[in-house]
Amino acid sequence: MQLALAIPIPVPMPEFDPAIFLANAGLGRKLVSLKAKEAFFTQGSPADCVFYLQTGHAKLTVVSERGKQATITLLAPGDFVGEESIAAIPGLRMATATATTNCTALRIGRDEMVRVMHAEHGFSDLFLKYLVARGMRSQADLVDQLFNSSEKRLARILLLMAEFGQPGEPEQFIPKITQETLAEMIGTTRSRVSFFMNRFRQHGFIEYNGRIRVHKSLLNIILHDQPSERNTVCAPLLDTPLARAKSRPKAAAKASPKTAARRRRGQY
């Protein structure tokens, strides 16, 4: 009597899920917790890993040789930071990433990051979409810096921090941030930021008492052009015949017949 041989049934591998990968520790990656003001990495340190921010907020800053500091961008949950570490030739960090609130992040080693990008197309697609969105945001920041007033730049930063324009309900209370940091981001002084913030509050665009609350009406600062100088300085308060007459441009004085004849002859 012959015994039937048992044929092993292959167990299917679970489908790769980028969300699960980014939520849990594993080979080449670990969860880290940082308190406010602690650094993920510092400018000039070796670029050997990528961080994925799970909770909390952070900022990316650079310091010049003369010691002047500038804030490049703010980071929110779902952002990657330190992506320069996956370059073909890894080098040094070009900026400092610092937690502005208590943060939880997944630290992914360079080798594991490169491996999963090559092996899992779902993850590489997600990461590529993030890089494209980050590039578009950087381009918009540059255009904003070049062409918009500091008041509009501040309004845009506050709206971005409140996540207006993103899917779902906006977070009207923005993360805690100092006026010095806002001034660094928009390229102005802290006193100007304070002036604009008071103006926004007087117009009902924002509220702040410990934390800043942003209202959708702040979009009016960006969407609508500022009134022209003539409208803001010379516009009459009352629409009367005398006011309309004053607002009309003055007609040129009529030249005398002798003057007109000389102009025709080209004497002047």
C-alpha cells in the first residue's frame, strides 16, 4: 500500500501596505519620540536616515556662516524629512530639523529606504508623490517671497498651518509658533509680524489667546488684490457732485491762439 505524499501548499505573502510599513518599527527602522525643541538631526551631521513624522510638528532651519538662522519650512504629520540621505552619494545634512511640539517619528535607515523603494512600487509611488508636492510647495514659497507683500506672505503661512485647502476639515487652531519663527519664514522683522497679527485680529481674521485660531476670512488677504493707491488715498467718503468733480482728473489748460500757432510752427 502506497502512502500519498503531502504536497505543501504555498502560503501567499501578505500584500505590502505602505501605511502599515510607516506605522510600525521593523528591520532597518525604529520609532523615536522627541520633546519640543529636540532635534531629529543637525546641519552638518551625516545624512544616514529618513524620518517619517507620525504625530506632532517640526521645523526645518538653516544657519549661515555668519550665524543668521532662517526657517525653510514647517513639518506636519505625514511629512518625510531628511530625504537627501538617499542620494547616490550620501553627504552631510544641509539643514536642522527640530520638533516644535512633542513628536513621534519613524526613523528609516538609508539602506532600508533604498531597498523598499526598489522592491515596493506602492511605497515608491507614495514617496514620489510626496517629493513632487514638496517641490511644488517650494516653488510656490519662492514665488510668494518674490512677488507678494510681507502681509500676504504671513496670511499664506497661517492658512497653510491651519491646513486650509487640504482634504477634510481645516485645523483652525495652528500649532504653537513664535513671532520670531514667522518673521524668519516670511523674511521680515518680528515687529512687522506683530503689527500684521494685530491687524488680522482687529478685522476678525484670527483670534489668539495663547493659541492662534485662523478663520477662513483670512483668505481675503490673498485672493483679493489690495486697493490701488488712488482708491485708498483719494476716494471720497460721500458720493456728492462736488466730490465727483474733485475726483475727476484736471483737464489741461487751454492754450491761447498765439501759443497754439507757435506750437504748430514748432517754435515750442
